[in-house]
Amino acid sequence: MTKKLKKAPIRKAKQERAQATIEAVLEAAAQILTVEGYEGATTNRIAEAAGVSIGSIYQYFPNKESIVAELIERTLGQVMSVFVERLAQVGNLALKEGVRQLIRAMIEAHRKHPSLQRVYDEQIPKIGKLGRLRELQNQAVEMVQLYFASRRNELRVKNLEIAAFIGVHSVEFLIKEALSERPELFESPAFEDELVALIHRYLAASG
């Protein structure tokens, strides 16, 4: 029993060091991707920025693609977490305000690291994360459909599955286009207002 008690703190310390190394590598990779893009984010550059040896990187990540894949997985999870949290808050809101809050959550999620988002959009199909993205998009559509069902008396549309699909993907497409072509729109309240008007007019029974 005594030996087991002595081993536990050592194991915990090793796990903490390993996690600290992984976090340092991911943070460094995110910074380099933001500034220099995908091509500039070599494993040597990441190791240097993270303050670890190249061997330490390969201990946890076999290549650059696996680092980016982990960053994408975390980002997708964070975006989904924000969306789920916001959706839980809009359950009792009238349709127009509920739509606004969900659109605002999507804009905020993309606004955080615009350069990184562009890298992710380019790399998601290449490193095998397209399936995961589709899975989360489908989850978002299903949750929005449930919200629409709770506001059915305010809706013009009858097929809520189609309405949720059109709503989610239309907003996501326009946000990504703005991110790519007109990033200054993210600082304009009018951008949010027009997205809300677009979706609300499509959905609403009147006004």
C-alpha cells in the first residue's frame, strides 16, 4: 500500500508535465498559424515557439497535421459549446430575439481568431475533419429545429427541419464570406441586424 501511495504523485506529476507540454505546443501552433499561415507552421517553428524540443513534439504529435487536427477539434468543440449554451438561454425568447442571440453567438465564435478560422476552413477537408464538422453542423440544425418547434405559432414555414437547415447554413455561409472578403463587417452592428432581418423575414408569419 505504501508503494502505491508513493507512485501516485509521481504519475500525477508526469501527467501534468505532459499536459503542459501539449498545451504549450498547441498555443504556439495557433500563434504561428495566425501570423504565418499553414505553410509557416513547421514542427521546428512550433517547437521553438513552444520552448520544447522537437522530440517532445513527436512524443505527442506524429506530424504538423495532427497538431492542426487537434486545434480544429478543440475549436469546433468550443464553438459548439457556445452555441449550445446560447441556445439554452433563448428557449423562452420570442422568435426575433432568439434568432438574434443565436446569430450573435455564431458571429462571436468566428470573430475570435479570424486568421485562424481561414486556415481551419482550408485544412478541415485535407486532414480528415470534414466528417466531424458535418456532425456538429447537423447537431446545430437539430437543436435549432427544436427551438423553432417551441415558437411554432410565430412561424410562417411548416417544415421545421428544412427551415433549421436553411437558417443555420445560410448564416454560416454569410459569416464565412464576410470573414474572407469583408472582415470589417464583424465590427458593424448593421451586419448582425441584416442577418437577423434576413432569417426572421424568412421564418416569421408576419413582420
